[in-house]
Amino acid sequence: MVENVNCTNYANASLASPYDVTASFDMSTATILHPGASVGYSWSGDSTAIIWGIRALNSSKVAVWGVAGSAVWDRDLSFSVSVEYYNPDQSWTFDKYYCKARLCYNGYCWVEHGVFYKKIGEPDRVSRTITFTVPHDRAFYSSQTTFRANRLPDLPQYEWMPNVGPVEVRGYCTDKPTASTWPSCNRYEPSKNVVKSGSAPTLWKALIIDRYSPGSVVRYGGANATVPNSWYYTDWHNNELYPRIGVSTDADPVLERLSWVSNKPFNSRITISGHVSPTDWGAVSLSAPKPVPLYVSRVVMKSELRDACPGPPGCFLIDMVGNSTWVGDRWVWKDTLASIAQRTGVSLTPYLIVKVADFYFASRDMELDAPLGSAYGLSVAVTWLVRTGSKSTWIGSGVTRPRAVDGAGNLLSRVYEEAGAEGKLAYESDGLATAGWIRGPRFTSVSFGIDGSHSTLQTAWFSPPNPCEQENTLFHCVYSQHVFTKVNGTWVGYAKVGPQGGVQFPINKLRLVDWIVPSETFISGRTAFFDFMSAAVGDPYIFFDHYYNLQCWAFNPSTGDFDIESSCPVPGPHSVSLLSEVYGVSQYKNTTDERRLYQQTASGVSWKFYNYAFEKYGGGEEHPAGWTDALPLGVPSMASNSTSPWYIFIVPATACDGTICTASNLNVRLWGPAPGPTADAALPGAGYAFLVVYIGNETETDLKIYVEKGILVDSAMGAKKANWDLLVHIPKRRWEPLDAAYVGYGWYRDYTALDACQSQALGRVGYYVAPTDWVGPVQLKLVDSRGATHFAFFVLPPQSASLRIEGRTETPNRTNTWQTLITAYLYVNGVPYFHGFTPFGEGGRQYERKCVVTTVSNAKSFLKASDSVSQLAAIGDFWGAVDMFARVRLRDMFVEPRFELLNATTGDVLITADGPVVGYAVYFQRGGSWSLVEVVHGPRVIIRASYIWPWDPALVVPIIHFSYVVEDGGEAVVYRPRPALLFKWWAEGGFAPYGTPSVIRTGT
């Protein structure tokens, strides 16, 4: 404890620290949004979101305004602050004390030292008022002034005391320290230099701003707004989002209204800054739709389709084909293969991205405030977020359109009527948008005007979600699945649709991804199109009365094809909610019982929607009304006997990377795409794994999969025939929607997407081999905690395979031989197919197998999307045969060019040949080999041979290109080049001296 403190006054001090203070003024003017205006904004929130690479401010409440370039006010505007500070010409006076304190604790005592400054006097306080006056004709104004103030300087940390040394300086004091205050004292705190008060005009009128005056009409796009007749301005709006002008200092940076400021401290800077603001504001509200379920599509087989898909909202039909079977004396349509979109427990959540000038804002719903009298444009996009368990990603969307229903399910059609009638909202679709998709949000533009007649505008927006397009891939989407139908009891893939004697296309694939609404309507025989948001989440809708008469094809029992032209009427009235343009009440037509739809939603040449153009019965096109729609996530699967939450997909697997596989080189490799459009086609003796996909709600279950027949090969290359043997057991685990696993004989691996020709090596594991003594369906049985589901895949014979044989003559720069390079591609059931078969030629000559990426598409699809697939290919100089699962004989035919002199004077020679010739390569003998000098394109060409001498002839090689598909066991003609010598054989024009090198000239 402190026993005593003794202080000695050893000196006096006079201290001051005069300095400059800058008072600055910087005023700008917030005004209406108008064409050409610079834009300012503020927003509620402090976070940003990055959506498809777009950095957007995350806010549901935004204020935007124009920044004026010129203005005329009803008077000059004066802004002032009153300040109080210490006189810079005076000083503080202090007595300096050297103090010693004796402290003792548990019998131990010591002495501490300190220097203290005791205040004796301080400078006077000075008051002054600083005023900035803005001339009445200025929209922005800046100025500053400087004055001197005073402050108490900081003390040194130590002072030197004679016979003592450096002693710590303890601070400024009002009196000497005592035993009760040691080691401190009663502190002296000087008053702060402060802004005592301020003043500013609180209400005044604008006479002209940026050429606009009260009552002026502002136009932007098709929208207009009227400037308030009394155009009032203020320094400080009550809404904190709106622009304000106020005072801040370097000691207190919070902006305060000038008339409210009191004793605001400053150091060396006082700033009056900000925007003066109109008093009257309005708002544009923008609403995203409700969240919708994620629909996942699959192929099912049912005699009664409604058993598998009772209808929306739980299920939508996408596409279907029937099985044509000969019964007795006629064809019948028996059983049905259908692709259906099943509702999952996963939600797609929509968000708005709104662009104003160069600024992006994002929220579920948004209110955009602007001064009354504003007419401006926005870009709006609805984008969607999918979250499955612990995984999430942004997904794609179609073009954004205005909608008559907001996110709360309120019908806004009357709101649009009134705003459209007075030109306060203007929108016109930019036409059909079927030509491709772009990654990320698809913006649309709208013009708005807000004024005293419409201070609030309500809008709602929609874009069709596209879960196949994912910013970060959660699961690979497949657009169509190749399927098998039954013709006369045989599984095939070539039932056809189209007119007899005309162009028919085979039904060998089902669309997995397509617009949900029209497919459902065509297949189920509904009498009207309906709105997806109505069917999926129960939203209201408006109506359109229009009779659609669409082209369709009926089943012909005489041929087993769908080749009877038929009409599919869809008379309506149709439920819709999207708008292609905004119109007023007087412009309605086609009303039904007072239920209205905008004239341009679906009439005449102005039908402007994003996804369909229907084929009209009798020729021509029909365009859609404005119904909302969505795309499902396409997941191919073997056909199952139920709509269980499990999908199974067959995955080609090679046992090793060589030609002969043994236990020593076993390295099972999976081949993509997984999944891809071929879910259930297997070849005898080929190895496979399986991809299991779960689409239900989160669950915990174990999983067992049994296989009906085939061969099971273990990791030691031991083999046994399967007879409903257990293929794999996955112990109990949690499954989230779109969780997936690769499974094989005795193993499983978590799913990673494999693209076309991408592979994944698994090492020494078992695998499944398709049976070699059976063709037709093979069943898998999947058993989970809820029961069993059966799936079927198909083992196909070589007769279902074909090879595309392509040939092209090589034309190297230097050579002595020429060949037709053959490329063979494997097709199974008309579909590109990959497996690890080793290609062979005649006599067992082995060629390298290649995996090439190709695409398959579905011309019937409204979406016109395609899938990438893997295909087995081999390249080489094949002779006699090509054998890679399918075997094709090769028969050679040689092609030799013919020469005909057309003009002896000019030396023009016509070159022709029989066969698929696309050009000719011309060579001269140079340096011991033939050297390429010219390639001339076309089956009939003319060259000028006047300077091709007999002692230096040209060698002409036909360039051959052919391509055709040959079924297993068939024969392909291989055209091979036979070169011929060309030189001048006529006398006209004479000859050059012997030994002169030849030259060639093409053309005439």
C-alpha cells in the first residue's frame, strides 16, 4: 500500500498546439431518373452475392436516383455550422511536480517516481459561424475555408531529473497526486473543439433540373412520368435510404442533419456533404415466383400409364411410345413406355437480379424506390437456386417474362391494366427464344414511370427453371434416353412416326427433358393448356380463349407404325399468367366470363414466348399462350416396374487396359458418360458396373442389389454364373436427393460425374459380365428398407450392331505410296456405343481401340438439346474385314483418274474419275520421292498442263471420301486410289529444252 506521497514543484510550463482546421462543402443534387442521367443508389444490407459470376448487392430495399447536371432553385441555398474551439493565440499553463511515493508490502518497502503537470490556466473558447451559400442556378457546388484552432499537445513519455535520471511523465492533472490516486492523479481533460449547431434550408422548390421543370413529362422507352407540379426539395429525407446532405467530422464521421447537430467534436476537418433530395418518392416492387419442386424424369413401363403417373402436381408426362406387337392378324399397341417427371422433396428457389444502369441487386423480392417523375429502364432476371441436402448450386433459366401473379399468389392483372393504360409500365417481348441457351441469368428489359398518378408499380416475374444447367455440377443431366419397343414379340428400337411414303423418324428414344405443360396436354388429351405454376404450386391464373388444332400421328394397326395423320385439338380456354406486352383495358380481346388476358399474350404475329412453336394441322405453325413452364432434370434409368425413388443405369466397364486380361493386370475401369442416353443396352460377354441414383427425400437405408443372370467375376478373376445372386450390399447410410453410387460385384463407390470418353480406374475389383448364352431382358432386383423394385436391361446380339465405315485418301507432303485410311464406328441399335472391344482386321491383325465423343439429339424435342456420348472407333488401313463386336467384310474397288484434253492451245486438261471422289492431289518427283504441289477440290477439275513435260510427269492421285453404315455380317465397298501419270502429249505450243522442270497451273 502507499504510505505517503511527497511532491516538489520544480518548474512551470506554457503549452499550446495551434493547427489548421478545414471546413469543406460539397453538395450534389439527386433528381428524377431520366434518359441520360447518371445514377446514384443506396441499399439496405451489407452483403453481396455472386450469382453466375455476377456480383450483386444483396438487398430487398433499394433507392435509386439521377444525379443532376444542372438546376435552378427558387432561391440561393445557405448551409452553415457554428463551431467552438480553443483560442490558437493563447496557451495552457501548468506547474510541473516531481513526486515520490513510498510503498510497502509484507514488510518490504520501495519508492516510485513520477512527473505530473498540474493545470493552472487554459486558453479562452472562441465561437464562429461558417456559412456556404449555393447560388440558385447550381446543381452541385463545392467550397472550403480554413481557420486556426488550438489543442493540448501530447506529453513526452519521460523527463530528465537531475541526480535521478529519466522519470515517467504521468499526465495532466487538476491537482497533485495523493496516496489514494497514486500512480495517477485527478486527470485534466480539456474541452473538445465542437460543432455547436448548424442550419440548412429544409424545404424549397426546384424550378428546372436537367431541362425538366414542374409538370414536364419524362419519357423512357414506352413509359412516361410527370414531374410534380410543386417540385419540393429537402436537405434531409426521413427515409434513411434516400440521399441526404449533412455534416460529419474526422472525430465523428456519422452524417448528421445540420439542424440537429449539437456539440459534434472535430479535430482538423468539418465536412458538409451529400445530395439534396426531392421530397416525393415512389416505388417499383418486383416479385419473384414461389419456390417450385424439382422434378426429375425417368422412363417407366406400364399397361395403364395413369398407374405410374396419376398427374400433376406429383407427376407430369414428358413423352411416351407404345409397343407394337403382332397379335393374330394385326398389329396392336400393347403396353407403354413413358418418360415421366416426378416431384421430389427438393425445392427450386427463385431470386431476382435487377440491373439499374451498371449496378446489380439481388433478392427474393425487391422494392426499388425512385423520385416521383422518374421514367427509366430496368433489366430483370429470375434465376433459381437448387439445394439438395448439403449441396447447392445456381441453375439455368429461360428468358424472364412479366407475370400476372406475384410470389404471394396475388393476381396483378388489374394492376398491369391500369399502369399499361397510362403508360407507366412498358414491356414488349423480344420474340421467341428457342435458339439455344446461354449460361446464367437471362435478362429482360422493362420501362417504368412513377408519378403522382401511379406512385407505386407492382410487377411480378418468371423464368422457366432449367436444372440441367448447373453452375457447379451436382448431377449430370441427360436429355433423352434410348429405349426398346416390342415388335412382334422382339425387342427393337425402330418403331416409326410420320406419314406413309414420306419422312418418318424412329421412336428409338424418349425425351427426358422437355417442357412439361404441352407434352402433358398432348398425351393426356386435356382440352386446354394449363399454367405450370397453377398445377405445381396452386397459383391463380387468367384465361385465353383460342382453338389450337395441332398435327399428330395415330397408330396404324396395318403397319405397326404411327403413320396415320390426325388432328389433336386443344380448344381451351387456356390458363396462363405470362405477358408478352403490357396493354391497357381497352386493348383486351378474347375474354371469357370477365376473365381477361392481354391482347398480345397469344394472338396473331405478336405471339412472343420463349419455348414452343407447334406444328399446325394442315400446315403452318401455332404459337403458345403465356403459360409458365419448367424443365425436369433428366436422369436415365433402366425401365422399372414402379416409380420408386431409385434409378439404375448401366455403365460399361473394362477389366484391364490391354487386350488379354488376367489376375495380374486386372484394373477395372468405368467409362462415361455416366449417366448418358443409353441406360440399359448390354452386349454379350462385355463387362459392366451400375450407377444407382436416389431421388427421394432424405432417408437412412441399406441397399441390396441382385442380378437375375450373367457372369460374376471376382477380384481374383474367379467367375461364376449368376442366378439371382447378390451383386452388392451397401450398408445402412443416409441418402440425400441425387446421391448416387457406382456399384459392381462386391464393391461400391460414391458417384463422380463421368463425361463422354472419360474413365475412372478402380483397380482390382470384381465386375459383372453380360451373359453370352442369352439375348433379351435381364432383371435386377433392388431391395431397400421399404421393399423391392425390379429393373430390366437388355442383352443385344451382334445382329443389333452396325459399323459406320468412313474412308478418306491421305495426301502427305512427301510419299511413294497412297492409301485410303478407314475409320470404323460402332453402333448398337442405331445408337453410338462404346465398350473395350479390340478391333481386328483380316487375318487377326489388331488395331488400337479409340473412344471418340459424338452427340445424339432428338429432333422431336421442343428444347432441341443434345447429349454427348462415347463411341468405339478404330482407324487404320483395313483390308478384307473390320471386326469390333460387329463384323463387316470389305471389298476393294480402285479409282483411277481419266484425262481429257479440252484445249490443245492452252493445254487445259479435264480430270474425272468414277467413285466418291472429292478432289485430286498432284505430285512431282523431287529428291527421290513424290512431292505434293497442288490439291484441287471437286470430282471434275481442270488443270493447265502445257508446262508438264514428258521427262518430268505429274502424278495425279484421286482423293476419295465415303461413309455408310453397314449391319453386322454385311459388306462395305472400300474405294482405293490408283494414281496416274499426266504430261503433255500434244504438239501444239512446242516443248521446253529437255530437263526443264515441270510446273502446274490450275483453272482456265
